[in-house]
Amino acid sequence: MKIEAEWMRGGTSKCWVFEGEHLDETNKDLDSLLPRLFGSPDHRQIDGVGGSTSTTSKAMILRRPADPNVDVEFTFAQVGIEEAAVDWGSNCGNCSAVVGLYAIEKGWVTPNGDNTRIVTRNTNTGQIIIQRVGTPAGALPIVPDAQMPGVVFPGYRVGLGFEDPAGKTTGKLLPTGEPADTISAGGTRWTVSMVDAGAPVVIVKAEELGLDTARFESWQAGVMLQLDTMDQIRRQSAVRMGLASTVQDAARAIPKLAIVGAPKAGDAGTGDTGDVNVMMLSMGKPHPALAITGSIALTLAASTPGTVLNSITGSEPRSTLRLRTPAGVIETWSEERDGSLLVGVDRTARTIATSTLHLPELLGSAVEPSFVSAPSDISPLNEE
Amino acid sequence: MKIEAEWMRGGTSKCWVFEGEHLDETNKDLDSLLPRLFGSPDHRQIDGVGGSTSTTSKAMILRRPADPNVDVEFTFAQVGIEEAAVDWGSNCGNCSAVVGLYAIEKGWVTPNGDNTRIVTRNTNTGQIIIQRVGTPAGALPIVPDAQMPGVVFPGYRVGLGFEDPAGKTTGKLLPTGEPADTISAGGTRWTVSMVDAGAPVVIVKAEELGLDTARFESWQAGVMLQLDTMDQIRRQSAVRMGLASTVQDAARAIPKLAIVGAPKAGDAGTGDTGDVNVMMLSMGKPHPALAITGSIALTLAASTPGTVLNSITGSEPRSTLRLRTPAGVIETWSEERDGSLLVGVDRTARTIATSTLHLPELLGSAVEPSFVSAPSDISPLNEE
């Protein structure tokens, strides 16, 4: 059995892009088919197209929907590596950036003007993402030349605009009804903002934690000493936002927690400055970067009067927001259009390979681990 | 620019297989072209087909030579990951296993009988490798079903026979002229065997080192205490074998050093037993596995009277040798045919994808690291 797929880079991810029709033709259950194509279960994915890391074990399934208002409907699949399983629970912002480019390259959408607009809908989350692909003079450049942080090679510029992202999880931008709330944790009362846009996020001010935000190293060291308190804040926020019924039940992944600080002169050294300094906690620990969904939440929080982030960025209208993280500055943009709010980021994307994947054997043929005599990842005959 | 390639698994490696003609047509220098296709320099290889590990950043270039005695000539390229460079200095035994299968799949060789014989020549080393691909009833099975340790999915059975592998580096199987020699190191005199077949290897008996080989854990712990002495033995061997003019000049990679011990009842616990227990040192440290070239050297050493390995395995003729390593048992085989000696191992291989790689921009377009604001591997917008 052979299956067509394009291998594309979207932002800082590599994604295998399938057309839904082609997968339908296989008559295979995707929860079995995708892991097999990717070489899972195997932490090296040595017999498949997976790249043995979470950012390179991703699939996108694209369809042209009946709905005339949507150009492309897409489903994101996080393909397990050590487990032959697929997680359909969320979207990937980086992989999203391949959809508009794919639609143009395959002729699903005709380039139009210097920027071609493609309306995409993510089925995992229901989120409409308006994509804008640079098509100067009505065509994709032969040689893509757009750059982005974190990727050394150029690609095509893709703007990802999340349409009306507020409240997708809880129904409201401010799930508690207030732009700021007080939470008691670790013997202190904290002023926090709970927002739901892109993803649910609770925002804490670095100042209240007594953190020195001049340098991310010292900031991070300070955060490490207060992780328990941060987790208490996060769990109480989960309950306040209606995401969990008790603090014990709060999920580890949501809400995310962001610590924000006012920028100071000299913060960045020789690097980029931002409108706000941000440190996210991911799975309980300081993370050097931001998920795209997290950047969307912070952007709406910044423009909402009364939030702890708005007290840093101010209320003057702004079309872009520069979020400075340990890994660099992320610029998000916002615009109103036809009564909708678009909040987004720019990425680059390109097609790496046009492929036909071979699925030579029946599914379920992985041998039992006991057959594989090599412990862990080592084959008895290794590389030269 | 678009370039055809097959993505194949050979043994425990993933290899991108190109036809030399297709690469010639690009008129590009392979030392620039291959790294760009693979996404190097970038330790994640996120914009190319590389897999960001040494076993998944490999290319094979195949040609049909004028020489009527050789079916396929192939060149192995180890493509740099963080460096935009190619190492042409050695062959890869695992990737070698794709060559015969490729030749059959592309119709270069017609399957013939239950095993199809393909004569291949590696240009990096000059080594002839006779490949035997299982073709029951004169055809590749539709569903490949051969298993090998270290790979959870089945593939096609490929036997790799190294033709007359002795002396490829130094000109002689026994570079010193003797099956065993004495070397003084660490205040002691050691009996060692220096052999050159597949790769130059110096062999030391675990017994002489006072090592308990009953369990690999304790064996390894014992070796760790004598690494300095091992390195002295290795360096003196380099000089004796003519690989270096002084012990200071000895390369870190050759000769390899193998410590061998006699198998004892109960060695393997519930696992596989072998004809000899082996621990290799790689880059100065105990390694759980064996390179294919190292297994070839040990196989010839075992069959050569007077070597320290022969004293364990004995001199009765044997067609297979089972080398037990911490990562499992490797079985090598030997046979005489038409006056040549073939020594080899069995692997499995399969084609993962038939691809057209896109090279959209001019070479040399990687941005300077200073442009990439993200430190190390983190993009400021990471994955969701």
C-alpha cells in the first residue's frame, strides 16, 4: 500500500501532510495507520517517517470542506513515538502554518494580490485561522526568502490570524468575569489575571513575587524557589476558571501560568527589547519559550483594561505586541476585520519533500519488545 | 530544483538513497548540496530531510558501474548536523544493506532464485560487499517478514558478505606478522592480538585484566578502572600496526579495542548465549554494541590460530560465530566461494518513502547564527 504525503516545515516543526481522501482510501484506522507510517512504537522511529522528537512526529490531515466560507479544514495529529497512539486533543500552531501554503501549491486556492488569504478551520479546536501567504505580484516567489527566529533557512511568509480566539475553552475571555482576581497561596495574597484565548492562562506579576526580571537567569532561579506557590496559584485558577472542580483535579497542562514583568532600560543587553518580559511555566517548570496559543492569550490580556498585563503594557491601542522570552522576542499582531478580531503571529513554511510512503505489511506487525534483544536503544550492531 | 531520492531503512539506520546521475544533473558540489538538503547546519535539521542524529543523517549515492563484475557501486556520506559538511571517510555497514534491495526494486538486478546475489562495491573503502536478498520463488515478497534485533518492524532479509576483508587498511590480516604480541602498559605485560579486517582492531583478554565477565555491568565497571591502560595498549598497537608513527599520534578512532572473555554457563541468564563475550571500547569508553566492521575483524581473529580470541573459540571450523555484547548477540557468518572468503552479517532493509526533495533556494542561504535570536535549540515560539 502506498500513500501520498508532503513533508513540510511549518515554523519550527516538521509535519507530514496528508489529504484526508488519500487516508480514507486506505480503509485503515488512523490511530493504527499513522503510528505505523511514523515507525512507532520505537523511540528512534527508525522504520518510519517520524523524527523521534515531539516536533518531528506530527501529521496534518487536510480536506476541502463543503462549507463555502472555509477553504481548508485541517486536523492535527500528534503521533506517539514510544507508544503506537495518536493524540488528537490539541492543534499545533507551527504545523498550522503549512495549510495555506499547501492550498496554494496544490491549486486549491488561487494566489491573489501580494498576500493571498486562506480561510482555514482546525477541527481539533474549532478555531478558524485566517492565513496570509506572501504572494508578491500574485504568485509564490520561486525562491522563498522569509526568515524567522529559530530557523536558519528561509521559507514562505505565512501570517496566522486566530479569529475571535477568546473563550474557546470556557466560553469567556475572562472566565471569572473580572480582569484581575486575588488568590491566596503560600501565605500571601496574589493579584492574578485569568484569561481564555487560544488557551486558558493565568498571569502573575513578577513584581509581586519579588523577582528580579533584569536577567532571565536570575528570574528563573527566583521562580525555581517558588514553584510550589506557582502550582497552588495555577490549581486554584483552574477551579476559578471552571476547568476543574477541585484543586486536586486540576490538570497539569491547563491553565498555563505566565509570569510577566515590565521591561527596563538595558534589559536586553545587545538583544531585542520587548513590550513585556514573559516567563511561562510548562508542566510546572520555567520554559524558555512560548506556545503560539499562549502568545494569543497574552495578547488579548494586554489589550484588556484591568489585567495585570495591561498594567504593564498600558491601554493605548497597539497593532503589535512584543513579548520578550528567554529564547527571544515574539511579536504578535491584532486587527479588527469585518467585525471579527484576528490575533496572530507570522511564521515561515516550506515543502521539504513530495513523497509516496510505503506501508508494505499489515498493521500490527511490530514485534513484541521481548523479541528485540537489544536493551533500550542499542542494537548489538551499531553504527560505523 | 527537485531531486529524486528513496528513504530507506538499512539495519538500524535511516538512509537517503540517491542515484549518482540525479545528483550530477544538479551541477552542485555535494559537500554543499547534501547538507542543505538535510537541513544542516542546524542541530534539529528542521528545514531538511535529516533526522538530527548520526544514524539518521546519512546518504548513499548509487551508480551502475562500467565494470561488468560489479552490479552497483555506492558511496556513503555521513552528513554533518551542526556543521554543513560531509564526512566521506568511511562506509556504514547498516546503510550498505539498502543497496541490493534498491537494485532489485529499481530493476537494476533481476531476482534469481530464492536468494538474489548482488555484487556491490563501496567506493569509500574499496570493499566489495556481496549482498544476498531473500527472493523466495524469484521475487521480493509483497509483505517483508524478516526480523532483526534492534528493529521492531520487519523488512527484507539482506546478507552482507565482505569479500576478502583482511588487510584493507594495513595490507595484512596480521599487521605485525604475529597472531599475538606482548605489550607493556600500566606496569604489566599484556598478550594482545592485532588484526586488520573490516577495520583494525586490537584484542585483549578480559582474563588478563582480571575482569569478571559473568555480568556485563561488573565487567564494564572493571574496565572503567583501567581505561588509561587500555588507551596505552591501543596507542602502542597503533604504532605496531603501522597506523601511527608515535603513540602520541595515534588516532582516537583506530584501532578499535575489543576485550574478549570465554562464555560461562549461566552468563546470559534468561538471554542469548554466545561463542565469546565481547566488550568494545569506542572513543575510549566501553560501548554496549559492535560496529559491523568490528564484528568482521573479530570473526577473522577467531578463525586465526594463535590469536587471543582463537584461544577462546577454538580452531574447529565454524560457519557462524556468535558474539555476545551488552546489547545482545551478533551472529556473523563466513564462507569460502570461488577462492574468496566472505565474512558477513544479516540485516533487514526496506523502503520507507519514494520522494522528490525540494531545494527551493540557492545554496549558502543559511542565515548567520546571529540572526537566529533563539539561543541553543529553542525558538521563542515553541510547540503546542
